[in-house]
Amino acid sequence: MKTPIFYAAALGLTFAPFFASAANSIDETRATLEQWVETRQITSKEKSDWRTEQAILGDTKALLGSELTRLTKSLDELNASATAADEDRSQLAAEKEKLNAASQVVISNIGALETEMKAIIPTLPAPLVNKIKPLIRRLPDDPANTELSLGERVQNIVGILSQADKFNTTITMTSESRTIDGGKTIEVRTLYWGLAAAYYVDASGEYAGIGKPSKDGWEWPQIKDAGPQIKKLLDVYEGSEDIQFVEVPANIQ
């Protein structure tokens, strides 16, 4: 009975190193597997993180590219605007120089124009003078010493000339008081043919005549026996007579 026991003990002693070595190998394998699994997990996470970062980088690149395109376009537009602004500035500067030169011409001549205008006023028909009185009153007494701006002075001249031109291209009828020979004052109708001449007649047709401008104002000579024809002319103009040819006296200079 001792021999089997001894044999078993001997076998145990023989395989003990083998079992110990196997146990160590299993532990090492387990450790290696754990490291491998951990490495795979880390690698998988790194790949996942890289894919995420790659997508983010791609989106960022696209966004930056779009922003770069927008900024480049804006810069081009600003450069174009700056170029256009420079051209406009140069054009405005040239126009300003022309206006300054023109202003100097006007400044050197406006006083003479105002003096001439005041000399012409008496030759204008009374209805026109009454209409432009506000402009006439603004003509300076002394063109060399006035507080009016150049623009206001030019506006006065242009306004008077514009109204005079308008009056000269139309026929105007008015009711006026006229002093005839002997100092008698009568009410007459007056038909102005622009700035050149006029005809007048009273209601009865007894007193009639022609008006003409002079350097001292308008003259109104009476024309004997011309009342019926002049009255018919004014009646035709007003529409109370049929349209017809009417012979009236004329004063041709």
C-alpha cells in the first residue's frame, strides 16, 4: 500500500512545476488578452474620435471656405465702390471747379444786370409789373453793397425775365383806369399784345387808342374814330362777337 501512495506523491512532485507553469501562462495570457482588449477599445475610441473630429474639421473647412468666398466678394465690392467713389469725387471736384468759375462770371456781372433790369422795369406793362413787384422790390438799391446772396440775386433776375417772357408770348386783357386828354379818367378794357403794344377802349367805344412802351413808361395816345373797331376786336377776343377779321390802327416802328 505504501508503493502507490509513494508513486502518487512522486507524480505530484513531477507535475507540480508543470501546473505552476500552466497557471502562470494562463495569467499571462489573460493579462495579454486584457491588454489587447483595452488596446482595441482605445483604438476604436481613437478611430471614433478621429472620425468625429474629421467631420468637424470638414464642416469647419467648408464654413471657412464659404466665409472666405463671402469676404472676398465683399472686398471686391468695397474696392469697386471705392473706385466708383473716387471717380465720383473726381467728377464732383471738376464740376465744382466749373461752378466756381461760372460763379465768378456771374458775380462780376450780376450788378450790371440788376442795374439794367431796374432801367427796363418802366417799359414793362402794368399788369406784368404788378405781378413781379415782390421780385422788383428785392433788386438791391446798391448792387455793390447788398446782403442778398448770389443765389437770391440770380433768382430775382431769372424770375423777372421768366415772367416777362411768359407775358410776351400771350395776349392779356385787363380792366384799367386811363386818363385821357383834358385830365378825364375813364374805365377801359386793355388788350396787351405781349410786350410790344396794346389797345384800349371804354364801354361806349367813344374813347379808344393804342398803347406802346417807351423808356419813360407806356404811352397811351387816343385815336379818334377808332373806338368801334377796337371795341369789336376786344369783343371778339372775349367771345361776345363772332370770330372775324377786324381792322384796327397799328403803330409800326
